[in-house]
Amino acid sequence: MEVTASLAAEHLADAAVVIALTTSRRHPLVIIDHQGRLTRSTVAGAVEAVPGLSEALQGFPPVPSRWIVPASAPGWLIPEDFGEVGSLVITPLPGHGVPAGALVLLRRTQQAAFNEAEEAFAGLFAARAGAAMSAARLYAEQSTIVDVLMQDLLPPDVRNVQGVEFAGGYRPSVDTDRIGGDFYDVHPPAEDNPETLAVLGDVCGKGLQAAVLTGKIRNTLRALLPMADDHGRLLRLLNGALLSRSRAKFATLVLASVRRADRDVVIRLTCAGHPPPLIVRRDGTVEEADTAGSLIGVLPRITSRGTSVRLAPGDTCLMFTDGVTEARSGPLGDTEYGEQRLRRALTRCGGMPADAIVEHVQMLIAEWVGDGTHDDIAVLAITAPRGTHLSAVDGTTRGRYTA
Amino acid sequence: MTTDRICRHGAELARSSEGTRAGTSVIDTTTATEWVDKLWASVRAVDEYSALDVVANALDAGLDAEAVLLDVIGAVQDKVGTEWAANRLSVADEHAATAINDRVIAALPVKRPATVQGRITVACVNNEWHALPARLLAETLRLRGWQVAYLGAQVPTSHLVSHLHRAGPAVVCLSSSLPTRLPAAHAAITACQATGTPVMVGGRAFGTDGRYARLLGADAWAPEARCAADTLAAGPLPAPRAAPRAAHQAVDDLPHLADQEYTLVTRSARHLVREVFQRLEQQLPAMAGYSEEQRERTAEDLAHIVDFLTTALYVDDADLFTDFLTWTAQILTSRGVPARSLLPGLDLLAEQLRDFPRTRRLITAGRTALTGRP
């Protein structure tokens, strides 16, 4: 709008007004006055009051540019301190199929009126400008729709729950996407389940379609939260739900039920076809959690074996998807990052806060991958905080956990 | 097209010991230093709560929020960088320290001034991980009354552009610390300007004098957060002119790219590293005794050298390459590795790239810079 108005004011007239057509009742309006100053506002009066304007805005019936008697133009259409209007022409801005708005050109009395060639040029200009404006509007409308639909699929903001640190990081395989086939969630305790349930998983495939499946799994899991005391049962129910719903779609995931035990944190972990989480002790020792199980969504009957892990202050349980270990590249361009490298990197992360570990791992992988391609990458860390402030332990003190 | 708004704030501060000036806050570095030491101790101990206490006490003692942000937290973050370079801090330590600083910033009380300024977007360029400088700027601008959209680290340019279309900020501030992100920064700058949004850039990547900011066509450059805030407060940046820019291609800023050397060397970068690494193994018998990790470090070092070499090709500035090499030499020296160990790698690179005159000149310049060192 601004560009259309300023180009028009510069090359076609002393001042230009662009009125855009939107779904809202009050049409936005941009005025460039005779000194090149820009004002944005909305249409202040009835469009119908201006002869030819409402037709131009509707784009139907098709109307040519229309001269109107300057005196019949309402005040809101004329820039401040413009002086006497010599001539005024209203041109429709046709868009792609739908009208984009109208362009009003104004010249002062001392200037010559528009001649035929100028009018034809103005018409051409309006055609181009209208197409650009309507493309911009369509783009804006679509991106709003995408945003609304995407909202539920984006990785959640993970924060500390009941004095346990949670931190998550996610990077989709395609940089232009914001969503993909990996997911994580942290469900704080509720009436039916005293523990926090953290989930991290990976569905087959990439991109938007995979993201839609993650959305289904996340919703199903949310509904199954009251069953979180029995991981085996929860996984069986989820498996059933996925089996009946989709063909050739499967997922792997890790469940972690987290609760505090004094200053320690106790986690019940169950893997379903997923790489087992790594436990990083405060002194830098790295252990693999002893849990395994079948993947979800393929077999009618699944088995799983859970484990329980106790984190002392400064210990971290790190859950990750295979995008981390299978990142391929490195300085020589053809090496897989691998679990050994990850373990070695984690030995230097003893005692670090959850978000620092997540950022560290993400950065290592990003550096490893460089400009190369990679799978979706998700990391979720659960850490027993090292801090000594008992006042902050309840997790509600402002500026401590909740800021 | 570009109005060079070089901020003189830093220079003015240096001249007037009082540091008072209309529109800027009072900076009393002597009291800040005391808090810097305290916060540094907490950050090193990875003790979030005592770090939060230090900041709370500093505020209680009368330090204003901007001074706490920039002269205490910012100073501690600078120290993290220098301590790492001196090998007194590991990369993991650096992340731990940064995480604590990040939480401390989140806990700062938000007291917004009554006057509400316009909207500003703050983001790091794609693949830039160092988010804290951008975060400090975002918070400083918030304190000064701007409505800030802070997009964080690693913002792909396509996300940035669709954000600009929707949010329509008055200015977008792009931050980059690593010079190797300059090509990505250039892409981001041109893309933002194409939406009609003026771009202010900052961060170490753009050079201490902002020379790469000018080269890449940014509308403004600021060496640090306070200066950026002052520049923005001084008045709106002129919008990049849409009409003339339509015919403007990114390559017009950098005519030297026409020789394709950047494109060709970048394309073969991985291959180049592999080749040089293998030859290095043949040349240096000592490498046979390297552990897997040491070999990987060596390969990484080579990859870094190639990255900086291609960036220097992109901006056509030998200083970018020689500065990196002398800096690496310092880092190596502080880790007990003689800086001369870089030379065989450079020579092998030069041999591989003998068909590229501009590249060869850069390597020669780098070699000269290194041979002056122990």
C-alpha cells in the first residue's frame, strides 16, 4: 500500500490515496501528501458518499477511472494543508480475481489536469499495483491460517516443573519448516497423576505429514495421562489407537514419569523402540538407561521393559532422537556423529543446567552437520537442580523458576 | 543508499568520565565491577540462585536495570569469552555460564517507561548460536520502551522474512558473532530490506569498526547494545527504497564475487579438508600417534580454516583471514600447541587451490601473518 501510494504520488500526481479492501469493516487508508509525507489511517466516512469509489472498491461492474468534482470529495480523502484540489481521479486497483482496493490521485489547481496519456498510464500502473497488493493480501491471509494450524504442532515451551529442570530443543530437518516428525511434551502433574510426564518421540517420515501424525500422538497421549502410572498399559493403548487409525505409520518414543524425592529426582523411564536416554552424572559419568520396548503403531502386540533412575542434584537425564546420533557429516564430510561421540561430549557436561546441556548438544550437532542435510533433531533434558535455595524449591517464587 | 550512522557513544563515554548525557543512563563502572566479580563467581559455580541474588542485590544497591544488564551481566559474558580463549574454560563451561546469565536476564524486573516506542525485531542470523548479545540488546530496547520481538538464535532467513511481513517492525536488528556467518548475514540483510524494513546489524562478526556492515549494505551498525539503543532513539532509520532496490541484486554489493572463486571453493570445501587432511597425515609422522579425538580436532581446525578462507573470499578482505589465523595461533599457544603447526596445512591448501589467484593471495597473506609468530 505504502509503496503504491508513494510511487503514485511521485510520478502521477501531487498526492495519492490508496484504500485497501480487507475483511474488516473499516478499510485501511494510506495518504501520501504533496510533500511526500505518509499518513496511515482508516476510512473515516461512508465510502458510498464518494461518487465512483464504492464501485471501484467492489471491482464490479468494471469501471474505468472516474473523474469526480473535487468539491464532492469528503475531507478524509484530502491530505491536510493540501490547498485547493484542482483535479481528482479514482482508479480501481484490480487484483487476482478479487479487487485489491482503489487509488485516488489528486492534483492541485495550479497543476494541469490529467491528459489522456497520463490517464492510460495511471490505469496500467493501477493494474500492476493491484496485482501486487492482492498477492500480498492472499499471502498474509494464508500465513495467518498456517500460523493458527501450526500453533498446536510447534514444540512447547518447556519450563521447570515442581523444582525439576526441563529443557527441550528442536530443529526440523528442513530449515524453512518449523515443525517435523520429532516431538516432545512435558505434562505437569494433575489430579489423576502425581508425576510429571515427559515424552520425546519420533514418527516415521519428515515434514508436514509427519508433523500431523505427531499432533495425533501428542493429543492421544494427553488424553491417556491418567494412565501414566503404568507405562506398559499407556503404550499398549497408544499402540491400539495408532494401529486402527493409520496405515504404515509408526513411531518410537520414550516416556519419563518424573517426581521429586527430597533433593533427588526419581524418573521412571520406558522406551518404545527408541534410543535409550543417557544419564549424565554430576561428575561427568555417562550411563545408558536400561530400558527397551517395541515401536508403536506396527505390531498388534507390544512389549516394553521400564527402569527407574534416581538423579542426585546436578545429574541429568538426556532424551534424544536418532537425528542426533545419525547426523552425518563432520569435518571430513562423511562421518556419522554416533553415540560414542555424544557420550564423550556429555562427559564434559556434568553438573550443567538442563538448558545448557540441550543448547550444547544442539550446537555440537549443528556444527557437525554444517551446511549438510540432517534428520529432525529433538533433545529433552531433565535435571535435578544443584541450587541450595530451599525457598525456590516450590517452583513458584517469582523470578526463580517462573520468570 | 546507506546512511552511515556510526555511533559515537563509546567515544563520548571515554571522554567524559561522568558518562552522563541526555538520553543515556549513568554508567558508573567502578560500582559495576564489584558486581561483575560477584556474578562471575556465581556463574562459574553454576549456581543460579546465588547469581539471581547478586543481581537482586545490585538492583537494591541502586544500579539501574540497564547497567545491571550491560555492565554486569554483559561484562561477565565478555569474560566468559576471554576466559575460554585463554583455555581456562571449556566450551561446555561456556554454555553452562551462558545458561545462568540467560536465566538471570529472565529474572530482571521489567519496568517499562511510560513512553511507548515502536516495534523492533531482534534476531540472530541463520546458524548463529551466540544468542546472548542479541538477548542483551532485546532487553535493553525493552527497558527503553520499545516493543521488541526477540526471535533468538539461528533464525532461518525465510522465517525472519515471514515474521517481518506479519509484524511490520520499524527496524530489524540482526546479530552475528562469528565472521563465518557473514554470507548468511548478507542474505538476511538483503531479504529484510526487500520487505522495506531497514536493517541494523551488530556483533563481532561485522568487524570492530563495522566495516562488513557497510560492505553488506546494512542501513546501520552498532558496536554494542547501548549504542544501538541510542541510534534507534535518535530517530527512525530511513526505509530502504523499494523502487531502486528492485533492480538491485545482492551481487552488486560485492562485484568481486563475479570471479566465482567463492562459489567454487565453498562447493569443494569438504573435499578440500579431506584431501589436505590425508596429505597432512603423510607429511607429518607425528599424526600417526594421534588419538581418534586428536585427529578429529585436527580435521575440525582445517575445516575452520577453510570456512574463514571462503568468508574472506566472500567479503574480499584478507584481514578477516589473517585475524582468524593470528587469533587461532593465540588460542593454540595458550593450549600448549606451537602456532607454527598451522603452516603445513596452509601450504597444502595453497597447493590444492593453486588455480584460484584471489584465494592464493589470501593464503599467502595468512602465511605471512603467521610466520612472524613463535
